[in-house]
Amino acid sequence: MSSSRRSLCRRRYDELSDQFFAEIDDICKRCRYRKIAESRDPTPNDLSLSAALSTVTKDHLEYFFCVIRNLVGQPCDDIAEGGDPQPNDLSDVESLPPSDVDHPSSSNSDVVVNAEGKYVYHVKWLGYDTTSDPENFVDEENMNCPELIKEFEREERRKKKERARKLEEQAMLARKKKEEAERRAKAIHSCVLDTVSPSHILTFQFESPDQSSTDNERTSCRVLNLCSSTSCSEDEDDGDPWGGFKYVTRESDAFEKGYKAIKVSVVTEHPVTGAVVGVVVFKEPSNDREFAQYISLRKIQKHAPQELRQYFVRVSSLDEKNIALALLLQTPNKVF
């Protein structure tokens, strides 16, 4: 029945369209009016439609409307398809039995609150797409479909529970990651404090103004005592008051410059960021000057794995707690 009704409507529309264009064809040819395609959906914001109608005079436009009104007001002839008589007008479809008429059912997809504080349902009509057109928003008092409303409310409750469950899982996963990171950091920190000798302790000092005047490069440097060997004599300390290597904070990474690492002096926490880093001793190829820098363990494992292993073997040979530090070499990506 619905296909017959659509066929009837389409045939009636084609007849009215042909009659309308036959009536106004002479005026369009004489005044060179452009015709608008049938598939267009003219709206007040359609600029191309406004441009097409800009040349139409008021008298001709009123005449076109009169022709349309007269054609629509004419009675329709009986149209039969397959030998079955059809209703004479679209309004006669209402007299058919309810079982023979396809009513546009709606399904709730969203509900919002308008400016007046009332609930408005965004519905999807059967056979049409869900859009933001005003006819797709229905007030709560006009929703005569309690079953669909109950189904919509059940779906909303299910979605709410699903969102709450996902948020709880994400929060639990974040707590587990945080606790694991804190546990590993605490284990590394305790192992380092237990195994590093007093000569490994980092002491920061600033250079005196006299030395800054003699060496311009030292004005932007912090000096770090990294004498990690007990073989450092007092004579060496007297000759070099800093007793170790220079740590230049404003220099770029020595690995990026292509310098070769001599050894890893100590693994400790960075004094600023608190991250677990290694103090790597480098030598400049130009003047054989030795200096040290804080380097992350991941980068040390990439560029100087042998030196890092030697350090862990040296400090872990007498204490079983340092095995935790040695595990960093096996899973560097998971720990840091």
C-alpha cells in the first residue's frame, strides 16, 4: 500500500509540474528566467536561489504563485495501478484502515533541555535520516510513545553504567602504575644509598671570581666532585682543588657530539628532576680534557652499554641489594 501511495504522489507531482512549466514557459523564454532544479531544497539561506530569483519581477512572481494555487486546487483524476482503484486525493488515505497505512514511527536518540527548562527529545523518524531540523525535536508532552521512551531510558542507564565502569578501570590502572613507579623508585634509591661510598657523594661548588676572570668558559659552569676512586691522592687534590671533573650544565649532550664515554662514575638521582640518572665521564678529542654529565640510563644503555655493565658489576659484587639496579639493564624501557 505504501508503494502505491508513493507512486500516486509522484505521478500527481509530475502532472502538476508539467502543467505549471507549460503555463509559465512563454514568460520564462521572453524574460530569460532561469529555472530551479527540482532536487534543490530552497531555504532562506540559499544564496544561489536568491540570485536566481533576483531578476524576477513582482508581477510575474505573483502570477507564478497564482498558477501553482490554481493547479493544486484542481481535483485529481482517479489513477489505478494494476486494476486496483486508488484514492482521489492524498487526504483520502486517512480513511483507510490503520493496518494499511504506514505511520512514521520514531525512536529516541537524544534528549536535551530547552531554554524554558523543558525536556525535548531528538527523534529519528522511520524512513528519514536523523538531522538537526526543527521537526526532529519533539517536546516531552507531545511524545506519545511510552514504550520508546522506556527503551531510551534503559539504554541511557546502560551507557551511564558502562562509562562509570570504564572510568573506574582507568583510575585503578593509573593507581597501579603510580604505585609500581613509586615502589621501583624507592628500591633504586635505597640501593644506591646503601652501596655508594662516601667518595661517590656529589658536592656542588661555585667557582671564585678570580677563576672566572681567567677562564671565560667557567663563568657558566657548575663544578662537580666526581672522584669515585679511592686512589685519588692528596697531591692530586692539592694540584686540582676541585678533585675531579667539570660538569657543564649548559653544554649539549656529549653523546650527541660524538664523544666516547670513559666510564660511569655513579648512578644516582638528578638533583633537579629527581630522575634516576648516571654520571658519565667523557673525554674531549681536541684537548683530552675530561668532564662529566648527567645522562639518563636509557641513553647510557644505548650508547655505552659496556661501561654501564662494568659499573653495576663493580658496585654489585659485594651486596645482593644491587641486583635490583642490574635489572635495569634488562628492562630499561619498562622502568624508565
